[in-house]
Amino acid sequence: MKKSLLFLSLFVAVLVTLNSCKKAAPTAMEFDKSQTANINGYVKAKLDVATYNNTGEYQNAPSGTKIFVTVANNQYVSGAQGYAVYETTVGSDGRYSLDIPTDIDGVYIEVELVDFEYNQIQAKYDGVTGEYVADGTERKVYNVSSWSTNISVGNVKIHDFYYN
């Protein structure tokens, strides 16, 4: 009888232990980040109205202007929640470039640029030279529409942004 009671107690203890063990939830989303696609291009703005009126050319957006790329995590790992956000900045030459983890099936990305403010050089027409010349500055807030696309392993997407 004592043996039966001992085995029953041991069986219940093992059963309780097994039932209380739960599979540990992963603490971080894991996927292969070695496969990437690249997005790059120029970021331009009309910072100098005199130059723009004379040549029709935009100037490089200020160095350090931030660019964010957002990817839904469920595109990397089925059932994952939230978003992965990748960041880069515009260089002094007006260029940006960013490698984004992806896979052979591809991922959908959204690219957003941060607004910035700048003292835009204003212009007036000089009848003697026949060109526009600088005429003071005016504070302007620059913004640009976001851009979305699909990328897959090895892709290179070139997209220029023009702030208004």
C-alpha cells in the first residue's frame, strides 16, 4: 500500500511538473538578415530660388536629413507583430543608400523622409544682367511624399526625392 501511494504521489508530481512547463516564447524576432536589397538615389530641394529660376536645378537637401524605411515584421516571420525600421541620412552630395534585409519572395517597404526647415534664398529679377539674383531669405518648411515599393534579394531600386 505504501508503495502504491508512493508511486501515485510520484506520478502526480511528474504530471504537475509536465503541465506547468510551457514553451518559452521567443524574445526576439529571428530571421536571416544577410540577404538584402538596396535602395538609393538623390534627395533634392529648391533651397535657392535665384539659382532655380536661372538654371532650373534643385539643390541637394541638407546633409543629415533622415530617411526611414519601414517593413512589417510579419513579412519576415509569419505571425510576427510590429515593424522593423531602418534609418539612413542624406550625405553632403545629396545621396542616400540603404541595404534592407529581404528574401527571395520580397518584402513591401515604405520610405519616409523627415521634414526640415531652411532659410530659402529668395530671388528678384535683375534687368541689367537678365538673370535672377539673391534677394534675402525666407523660412520654409520642406516636406515630401512617402514612397512604397516591393524589393527582393539582390534588387537595386533607385528613387530620387524632391522636397516641395
